[in-house]
Amino acid sequence: MNETPTRAQARAQEKSAGPTVARHGRLKRHHPFKTVAALLVGLLAVVGISTAGVAAYATYDVATSLKPAVKLVDAKGKVVTPGIGAMDGAFNVLLAGSDSGGGNKAYGDRGENLNDVTMLLHVSADHKNATVVSFPRDMYVPIPSCPDGKGGSFDAMSRQKINNSLSYGGLACTVLTVEKLTGLDIPYAGVIQFDGVIEMSNAVGGVNVCVAGDIKDPYTGLDVKAGQNTLQGTQALAFLRTRHGVGDGSDLGRISNQQVFLSSLVRTIKSADTLANPVKVYALAKAATSNISLSESLNNPTTIASMAMALKNIDVSKVVFVQYPNHYEGDGVAPTKDAASTLMTALQDDKPVTLTGDTGVGSEAAPGATQAPAAPSAPATQAPAAPAPTDTSSAAPGDGSSVQLPSDVHGQTAAQVTCSKPFQD
């Protein structure tokens, strides 16, 4: 079993072995997985507080619960300081899920602080579309020079697994790594640990998920039966962490399994039952701000509320969860360049994307589930290199400016009702 080396060892490997040497992340079989759920909840929650008495207290209490901010920098080391309180146009937010376990001793000693979840939220300039991109933890990418908290900077590395970036240079390093990979500017970011996932699921009273068969995973403690399950607390966390219980037992299966949870969570948050309940909305805002370490640019209730205003009216069919295009390579995965270029060019150009492939190895469409399509105003823009779709069960509704992704790119919209697939040998 490989162990993650120290920074000094990683730099020595890089210099002595040339540009293709990789510093492997620790491959424990019980690595935790966190989620962008907390970010989506937090952004949507604050703006929903409408009852005057609750709002007055919540504004103060949520503000005082904010954790110390994390400083982000651009590629030249300049501190990122976007305008506070004004959320005009498109914006990008990154959420990293740390495997350090937070302060709860029940999670055990997690070792190094790896980002076992890295997700990017892109909201379009017209605030009508949102795309959430999941980056596989074992995907090999270049890691640029990152700031050292003690001053100076760490050396760039040409090929590392993306989940090493958080331990190498903190949240700022993960942001710089994703910016280099995607070509997008990411001025907002946060890190969440175990406790945050538990509190977010509790705040909404549980998240309803569909499971295609019984799942019992001893590595995470997940124990769910076939059919509908309302998950909160430690079982919600176990569901998001499980890898060996779903699909083919891989990290890629875990991503699509997480999207089953995320899509249901978005539907739950957008429901009248949640947004019309000031107690739930306050609990969501409190759970988000208390359990996420935010960048300085995001560590402000006004900014969060401004983002929430941009998100709250997006139709669930226009919230797309997508797995960053990849393929197996060695002991991990590597970006699939053509498909990734299609996806990232669409986001750079602020165009919505249309999925044509299936939901991924860890999930499937729920029996009898349908999604009402939006009426397209014109044919979707077809990427020249994209192969003909082989499965349109997960296709998001297109519109006149949408970019159709190749069929080997997996994901789903928040409007799709999907089920987790139990592990099969």
C-alpha cells in the first residue's frame, strides 16, 4: 500500500525523475467522501429566511458562527478580493471535502488532510443554469506552485493525484490546481469536514434517496434497504462516503452515487416545505456557516445571501451534476482531453450543457421515473468530436444555446430521480 510522502520527498521525486513521476495519494479502502451539498444548502438557505423575528436573530447568529477565513491567491500570488455584496453575472465556487474527520474522535485518525471531494459550481450570467463538476480524487493533474502559509511557495509538480493538493498547499492550492485544469477563474471556495455533512442532513430533516438493492458497507457503516430511504446524521455521511457498497467499488461509482443524494437534496431544498419553514432555513444557514471553512471572499453573510439570490430561482432541471471526463490510467484516472475540452469550453463561454450519456456506474434511473423536458427553442450545439449518444436516459433538457456533451460523460440533472446501484463483482 502506497503512503503519501512528505512535501520535500515529493519535490525530490519530481526533480530527479522528470515530469512524469507521480506522488501517489494514500489509497486506504475507507477514505471518506464529503459533498458540495453543504455549499448548495448554504447558498440557498440564507436568502430563504423571511420571518422578521427569526431573520433578525439568524443574521446575527449566522454571522458570528463563521469560521476564520482562508486567503486565496491568483497564479501570480496576488490576493483574490472580489467585490463583496454584489453578485452580478456568472460566478464559480469550489468546495473541497477534507478527509481529516473534523473534531469527532469517532471518525478515527484520518492521517493527512486530503481533498477526497473536489467540486466546482458554475452559475451562469443570467442565473438560469448551474453546473456542478465533480473531479475524481485519483485523477492525475498538474499542481502549480502554491503559497506556503509560512511565506514563500511550494514547487509546482507536473503530475499528481488531485486529492494531494489540499495537503500540499491548503485550499488555495486546490483552487489554483482546478483553475489550471479548467481554465476558469474561481474566486470563492470552502472546505467541509465530516461534521458538516451530518449537520446539513439533519437541518433539512433527512434526504430521501432511492436504492436499487440492499447495501451494507462495513467500511462506512452504511446499512440501507432496497427502495426509498430517508437519510440523515451518520447514515447520510456513510451514504456519501461509501465506495465499496455501490457500483463497481470505485471512486467513480461513488461520484454517481453522491449525485443521487445531491439531486434529491436540491429538490428538498427547493421544495415549499423547506423554503417556507423559517426554522429549517435558519438551521441550514447555521449548519453551513458553522461547518465550512470559507475563503475570505466568501466569508461574509451578505455575499452568501447574494449568491443565494442568484441560485434560488434556477429550475431543478437546469442544475446539472457532471463527472469530469476521465479514463483509467495506471493506479488512477487521467482527464479525457477532448471531452473535457468540450465541457470546459462550454463553461468558459457560459453556455449550459446537455448530458447524453448515462448517470454513471454507481446509479441508474429510478423505475418509472420521468423528467418533463423543457421545450427547446433551437437544436443544441453539437460538439464536433462527440460520438453519437448511446443512452439518452440521463439527457438534461436542452435549449438553444446548450452544448451537447459526449455520451461517455456521466451525470444527471437535479430533476432526475435516480437510484444507487449496489456493488456487484
